[in-house]
Amino acid sequence: MKDTRRTRTVLGLLLVVALALITIDYRGGDGSPLRGLRGVGAAVFGPVERVSAAVVRPIGNTVDAITDAPGERRRADRLERENQRLREQLRAGRLDQHRAAQLDRLLGSAGMGGYKIAAAKVISAGQGFEDTVTIDVGSRSGVRPEMTVMSADGLVGRVVRVGPATSTVLLATDVTSQVGSRLEDSQEIGIVQGRGRRGLGGGGETPLRFQLLNANAPMRVGMRLVTLGSQAERPYVPGVPIGVIERIDQPVGDLTRTAYVRPFARFTSLDVVAVVVAPPKVDPRDAVLPPKPKPAPSATPSAKPSGKPDDDRPGERGRPSKKPSTKPSSGD
């Protein structure tokens, strides 16, 4: 019991002395009489503190890393999900802007042609033998089989199957597709036929060919085609742009000429399209065709002045020749 009381007394005295020293050192500031003692303590215990810290700190960091690992992983996963969400929002925003621009152009084309349309989005492409795409409008939007489908650029095809909310479109490039067509300006008519998917990959191939019914009618590269229109406007309404002639063939002994047509519609990147649910009241003729590109200015050679050729002597080119003087000399 005595040892316990004595220990408590010693500890109490040491605590009082420590508090007194701390108070004196704090109030004394830089001029504290204990400044030297503080320096001695730092010199004695400083290396011990640094060694202890060097030993203990890695252990503490390792323990912290182990205990915080699940939380750090959750934070990393959360940041990755947030970044992915932001990237998707940015991509969707750009896509929405692109589709809005397409829809605006599509409405402009429909307005020029007088077509009543149901706008749609291509949601899948056919994988069978037919060149088809599926769009996200159906009978609930007034879509029926054998209706014309167009994009902002031109003819896409015709509706062949209809469901309540989706429809299947046979593209004009399909080998079974035949479209009554008309040349701009001349009004000569013919048939545009699809050539299948081989013409969609580039390499000089064109996915459409055109046969003119009148073998003697004028036809040249650069002429453009529009739909002629079908009986009762099914499946094709008149005036929808089809494409431009790129090449003309006339095999020996053949009575008709065949032209190969580059379509206006981009069949490999179809997105926003429209089904023509009501035909125009008046045939738009060539009104829906885009403006013709302006021809590039050709260089014209400068005209040479008429008359005798210039003198070829250096320094004399272009100078007029001197006439002999008729004035008598001073010696006469």
C-alpha cells in the first residue's frame, strides 16, 4: 500500500513540475529560460523519434492500405461508372444533334415535295438474302405496306411488312427492286433496278442501274433521276430524288443503253428516314432535287495580238521598229 501511495505521489509531483515547465516555456516564447533545455531534449530525443517514425510509418501505411483497400476500390469503381455515364451522355448529345439536323433536312425535302410523312429511325439491318432494314414506326403511325420510304437525301425503298410499332423496308438496292424513273429536264422515262450489296462497298461499283426505254433519247453522265410515280401512288410517289448517272454502257447489238447510277441516299449509314403516308396533290417534278453543283471555272488562254511576230532580239521584244528619217542631213 505504501509503494502505491509513494508512486502516486511521485507521479503527481512529476506532473506538476511538467505543467509548470510547459507554462514557463510557453509564456517565455523565444526568450524562455528553458530554451536551452528544449534544444538539449530535441538533440537527445530527436534521433530516437526519427528512427521510430521510420520504423513505424511503413507499418502504419501498410495497415492503412489494407484497411482502406475495399473503400478505395469502391471509389475507383464509382468514378469509372461516372466517367462512363458522362461519355455516354456526350455521345448521345452528339448523336441527337446529328439526328436533329437530319430530321430538319428531311422535313425540308418533304415540304418541297408536298409529302405527308411519318419520321422514323432505322433500328436494324436485315441479315438474309434481301437488302432490308427495320424502322421504328408501324401501323399505329399510319404506315401501310407498299409505301415509299425516303431519307433527307433521296429514295430509300418501300415498305414490305408492317407491325404495330415496326416495319420492314426493302431497299432500292435489292436485286428484286424496280422503280419507275424519269430523267430530269428531258422527262424521258426508264427503270431503275437494284444490283444488290456488291455496289455498296465502293471499288467503282454502283448499287443501281438505269435502263432508258427510248433508245434514241439523249442520256449523258451527270444527269439526275427522280421517281416517276406508281399507279395510285403505291409503292412509289413521284418526284423523290434517286441518284446521278456515273457511267453509260451500250453493248453491241443491244437496243437499250444501260446507265449506272450513284444514289443520293447513303445506304450504308441510314439513320433518320420517313415513310410517305400521303402522296403529294401535285407531281413535284424536279423540285425536290438538290441544286446542281456549279461547274468549276475553266482557264481560258489569253489572246495574242494580231500582226507580225515580235522581234526575238534581247531587249527589242515588243518594241515598234524605227522608220528611216526623211529629214536631210546638215551636210547637204
